[in-house]
Amino acid sequence: MKTYLEISISAGKPQQELLIPTMTELGCHGFIDTDTELLCYIDKSIWSEEKYSQLQVEMKYILRIISSNADIRIKEIQEENWNKNWESTIQPIEIGSKLTIKPSWAEYQNPNGRIILQIDPKMSFGTGYHETTRLTLILLEKYIKNDDVVLDVGTGTGILAIAAIKLGAVSAIGIDNDEWAVSNADENVIANNLGRYIEISDKPIAELSDRKFNLITANIALPTIIELLPEMTKRLKHNGTIIFSGLLTQDENPIRVEISNSRLTVLELISEGEWIAIAATDKTNYILTPRTTL
């Protein structure tokens, strides 16, 4: 059984939204938020005592910038206990006009015949409860076309690849460099009976074959998007679409610059709270649609 570090940070909702990308970059892959604190989870086995001490120093430095009154508590927690805590927070949620995300342990009557995505999250990011996942799913529902071939970069729970198939895509590949995410995504693909259509891989995008994709999703932090954007655009089919999220409102100008430099055109930007998602294409005859706030 794995041991994780549970990092409890006292912070309000606005501060939590700023902290999550930072904590993700530091290696955290699971989060539980309340009105007064953010719980972050990280696999302890990847840290030596030296790295663990340095992690605490870096976190305290970052948190002093965000909130001088932040209180940090760190404790060890077993995988089983973490999952029990996490499961208690996850219930069915409707997103967009077609999708509902539900865990296996929750009931959902579905009177309107919505598309059900069964997602049992573990340490992986992507439950529908975070704004960036919801925003990406809303854009995915709008821009996906029947028979699309989809690549999901940083797949997490596999939710976006699963949604893509259920919305009409013919096949999807989800990639992630986190062992736990790959395992969790595989489990969710099987639970949705989509093993024939979705491949989950730990290969870096640069090591994928020369296959081209009609649609690419990337719900990851801005620095990672910038790093991987050349590889993503290289694998995008003509007239294809890339959906970017994991972005704060303050990231809008930098991501627009990167999109323009990559000879892509913004199709649409939507936002919820402090988070944004952007759909872009390699077409040159599109005009940006008005910003949509959810």
C-alpha cells in the first residue's frame, strides 16, 4: 500500500485556485477543497528526505507570496484512507447540455437521457468538480465531430478521452507521465466499456507515432502547454482543433501569444471564476467569438 503526504493549506477559495497549479507543478496529483483549506496529495515514495525538506521550503515561500497567513500542515496518509476521504466528496454532476459525470458508488436517475461518464477518481486530476475540467468538457462537446481521432495530453482520470468517444469520436489516445494516472485512466476506460476505442499510454508526446489527430485536449498548466505546444501542433490535422485549459485568467495573454506564434487561431474563450479554456484551430479564417463566462 502506498503512502502519501497530505498537505493541508489554510486558504480561501480565490487563494486555492491560485495554489492548485503551483501544487500540481510540485508533484501533487489529488486535491480536496473546502471553504477554508486545500488538501493536496503527493506520493511520498518519490521524495528523498532532502527533497522532502526542500519541498516544504519551496511551498512555504510560495504560500507567503500568496497569503502571509497561510497555515501548512503535513502528515502521512495511507492510500486506502485517502480514497475514502476523496470518495465522500464525489457525487454526480451535470456538465453542458449532454454530459453527466458519476462515480460507480453514486446513484443517478438520468431522466433526460444524458451521456454518462463513469469516473472513479483516485489520485488523478479530472472529476468534473474542478472548473478546468468542466470548461474543457463544454468546449469538447461543442467542437468534437463524429469520427474524430482525439489525443488527450495529461489525461489524468481519462475523463476527456472517455467523453470524446461517447460524444462521437472514433478513437482516442490519452497520455500521462504519472504512473497512478495511467492506472486510474485504464480502470475508467474499462469501466465505461471503451477499451476497444481508447489507448492509455505513459509515452511522451514526442515518442508517439506520426499519427495526426482531428482534436487535441490539453488540460494542463501553462508552462507545460508552452513546452509541448510544438509537438501538439505537429500532430494536429488540417482544420483540427486544440482545446487548452488548466489556465488562470492571468494566463490569457501569454497563451494567446503562444497560440499566435504557433500559427493557430483562437476560436473561442470561456471562463468560470478565475479559470479559462480556449479552443483554437489551424484555420486562418475564423474570428474570435465573444468571451463566455459560466
